[in-house]
Amino acid sequence: QVQLVESGGGLVQAAGSLRLSCAASGLTFSNYVTGWFRLSPGKGREFVAAISRTGKSTDYADVVKGRFTVSRDNAMKMVYLQMNSLKPEDTAVYYCAATSGLFVTTQRSSRYDYWGQGTQVTVSS
């Protein structure tokens, strides 16, 4: 049974930082592209970042580029999202996702096979 479990969310002041983690189990993690998405009221599900199987390629939404960094540790079956210079508009539930599709990375949520339960990030002004 595949599981993705996010952690690290919380309440932080604007300009602060958080590091989200996603622990994977039940799959050969190195075979999967992983991504981070977020869901907030009024915006729907939004792509945040993705990382290739080897970690050599990454992709970011324009709104987080330069502030967020995605990374992974295949040996530990973990993917991380380091979030710096947080803004109130980053407030959302953050989800990690994994796909075995033949992409280097992908922003399309419909291409992801597995999803975590989400972790809340709240940025106060």
C-alpha cells in the first residue's frame, strides 16, 4: 500500500521559513517523480514544485521561484520543500504527490498517481 505522509506545516509570520517533509512508503521511490501542490480557498489546487527521479531536475511555479526549494533523498524515501520568505498568500494546505509517468517533471496534477493527506501552512501578516 502506497503512502505519502506530509509533515512540517504550522503557523509562521510573514518573511519566516518552514520546511515541509514527505515520507513515502510502499513504492520504489526512485522510480517516481514527486511534486508539491497547495490548495487554498478561492484558488483551487495549485502547482508549487516538482523534482525528477534523480533530483537533478526541478521545476517551480513562478510565484514561489527563488523562495522555495524542493529536494529529495531517495535512500530515505523523502522529499522536502524548503519555504523561505513566506507571504500570507502562501497560506494553504500543502500536498506531496508522486507519479510513475514518463516525465522528467510535470506541473499537471492529473498526472500524479498518489497523494498525501496534506499539511496546513498558515502565514500571518
